[in-house]
Amino acid sequence: MTDADLWATWRIWMAVAVVVILIVAVLLIAIWLTARSILAHAVRALGAADRIRVQTAPIWALQTTNSVADELLETVEHIETMGGKLAEALESTAGASGGAAHG
């Protein structure tokens, strides 16, 4: 192999190396731009998720309200039952005494 052949081969391989480096650089830039785009979308999605969390907080409070309302209903039903028994007891007592209260 002559010096001219050696230089020609060296130039070809240098050209191949430059092309490979350019392709790698283009791919790295594309990856970097894609990563920035993903980051921007992720930040927007996180902001949307936070807004959704704030706007749906009353739904979770509604569960607590329903639980308290159920407890109140049970208490009222118990009071109603006890009140009915008390009224029956008073009526039977008034009936047994001859109804003197209706005079």
C-alpha cells in the first residue's frame, strides 16, 4: 500500500467517522429536545392533577358529611322510638287513672 492509498483510506475513514459523529449528535439533540418536551408536559400534568385535587376535595368532605348524617339519622330514629314508648306509657297511665286529665 502506497502513501497515497494510505491517505485515501485515512480520508475515507475520517469521513465515515465525521458522518457517524454527526448522526450521533443529531440523535442526542433529538433526545434532548424530546426530554425537554416530556418535562414540559409532565409539569403541565402535575399542575392539572393539583387543580383536580383541590377541586375534588369537597367530594371527600361529602363522605364525612354523609357519615355524620347517618349517625344523626340513627339518633333521631332512636329518639323517635323512645318518644313513642314514652307516649304509650303516658297514655296507658292516663287510661288507667280513668282519663281524669280530660276534664
